[in-house]
Amino acid sequence: MRSGFEAQGPLARLSREFDVFGPLSGSTEPWLTAELDQHAAAVRDSIASGGASLTLRSLTSYLRGFVDGCRERGWHSTSAEYDWETVRLLAICRLAKESGFVR
């Protein structure tokens, strides 16, 4: 892979989009940090319960399944508040960044 190449997978795109409004790039309110930690742990546990380890592939697969489930339920976030689904998506993005899967 040549220098400067950046994959445009779903985790990279989503992380970039969520980073625009702040919670991934700097410090967050303590309550949001706690929520993100709990969601991240739940994502890790879910991946591990399927017999996989946390990899770019397993996290991307989890993301796709989660988003598909949200769409099936008709979810869309139009609120300025952090709903459960948005916090879960933020936690997935944070896991991807902390694990070095995205920049």
C-alpha cells in the first residue's frame, strides 16, 4: 500500500463524520464518557461471544449488522440529544480509533 493511502471503509467514513461534532476528538462530559465505555464493552463482548476477536473485519461486520438493525426498526437520529443508537455508533467509532483501525 503506498504512503498516504487511506481506506474508505464504513468505519473510516463513519468515524470521520462523527468526529466532526466532537465526541471522538477531545474530552467529553463524564456521563458521555461513561456511556461510551459501557457501549464499547458491550460491543467487545458481543464480538467475543461470537468467537471472534476485535479486528477491523469483526468491528466492521458488527457495525453493518447494527446499522441494518437500526434501519429495519426505522431509526433515524434527528435529535440534538444522544439517543441509545447514536451513543452505540459513537462507541463503535471510538473503538475503531483506539484500536488503530481508523485515523
